[in-house]
Amino acid sequence: MPPRRIEDAVGRAALTAVQQGDTARATVATAVRWTLQRLADDVPGNSVEVRVPPFAAVQAVPGPRHTRGTPPNVVETDATTWLALATAELTWDEAVAQSRVSASGSRADLTAFLPVRVAL
């Protein structure tokens, strides 16, 4: 069964609430999952796994697909950092320089795909 999709209106409302200071776990989780969903929709592929524990992980970016074990291209960060990246409150270079994101692999630079397209 495919994962449940978050409707854009629901995701956008959660993201707005978080940007306005809402820290409720369910709201943050919805905002994270929705922005990751948008990334995967906008940059389909299987060569990079983007992880925001404990909320979600998606595969995105065109390129070679991995089939077993840990993928060769992994990006991992916390929810606050991911949402700042997704909304252009933080640049990729700033996040990397501040050690707020872990990126391994030759395709694990998301600069070209950020911010995530959240205004439809």
C-alpha cells in the first residue's frame, strides 16, 4: 500500500502554523512530511535518501537506484533545520557549515532543489 499523501491545504496549514511558532509534534510532523512529499514530487528519483527523523524519509533526485542496504547518497537533518531549508530561511551552504545537516555521497547536495516549492 502506498503511503498516505498529505493534501496541499493541510500541509501548507501545518507549515504556516510551525512558522508562526506552533511546536506541537503532530503539526511539525505534518509540515515535515508534506515538504518532503513536495520535494519527492518535484525532484522524482531514487538516488538520494532524505531523512528527517523521527518523522519521515523520502527518496528523490534522478540517478542510479540503490536496492539493498544503506543508500550511497544520504541527507539527514532534524525537523527544524529541514523546515528552514525547505522554506529558504536557511541555505544549504549555511546548514552544512553549521553542521546542521549530514550529507554523504556525490549526489547528496540539495542546493539545486531548495527551497521546496510550497506555494501552489
